[in-house]
Amino acid sequence: MEYRRRLLFHGITLFLIGLLTGLAEQHFTNVRMALAAHLEGVMNGILLLAVGAMWNEVRLSSLLTKIAYWALLGGTYGNWVVTTTAAILGTAALSPITAGGHSAAPSQEVLVTTGFVLIGLAIILASSLLLWGLRGNAKALPSRGGRMGG
């Protein structure tokens, strides 16, 4: 299957997950963080749809294409998972505004903090690679972004 098509599939899937999270917001320990999880699902789904729409314009080597793809999926789904976990546990890690006076056990705070840091790094990596693949002189490079194997 093509990267582009898979990104579109994952985009609409994550968008739907975000919508469903919004329906369940009132059942989380931290409702503010549940709202953030809802928004992360919706916005990250839209990000995947946008990247899928432009994917054929990205010019990267086969290895960098795979890294960008998996960093993007890991970062976007991970963002929803970690934010949802924070809403369930009621952590305040890296999110004082959405914490709303909640806090959790130190190990849970560390888990969520670590998750947010890793997600941030994954999204920065994916965004940097996409930017590199869209640079002006990249037209000379053959596109490796089409098929999963190539």
C-alpha cells in the first residue's frame, strides 16, 4: 500500500478517534485534559490528512521516507494516547493549564512527561524531514515516497 494512502487512512482514523474521545470527555478523571485529548485526536488526524495530501511532493531517500512516516504516525497517535492517559490518570505533567488542580503519583507523572517529550521529538523529526523533502532543489531527487517498499 502507498504511504500517501496509508497517511490518509490514519488521518481519518485518528480524526474519528478524536471525535469519539470528545463524546466521552465527562467520564475522565481530568475533564480539561480529556478536552485536550479530543482536540489532539482531531488536530493530529487533520495533520495526517494534510501530509497525506502533499506526500507526493516530498522527496526523500527510502530510509528518510520510512523515518518520516513512522515518526509522524508515532507522534500523532502517541500524542492522543499520552494526552488521553493524562486525562485518565489526572496527571499535571507538562500541562499546568489543563491540569486543573489535578496531580497523580510520581511514577504516573514521569510516564506522561516522558511520553510528551518523546512525542515532541518525533513530531519535530517528522516535520524537519518533511520540510527537507519539500525544499526547492529536491526536484532533482527521485521520489521514494510512493510505495511502502520503495
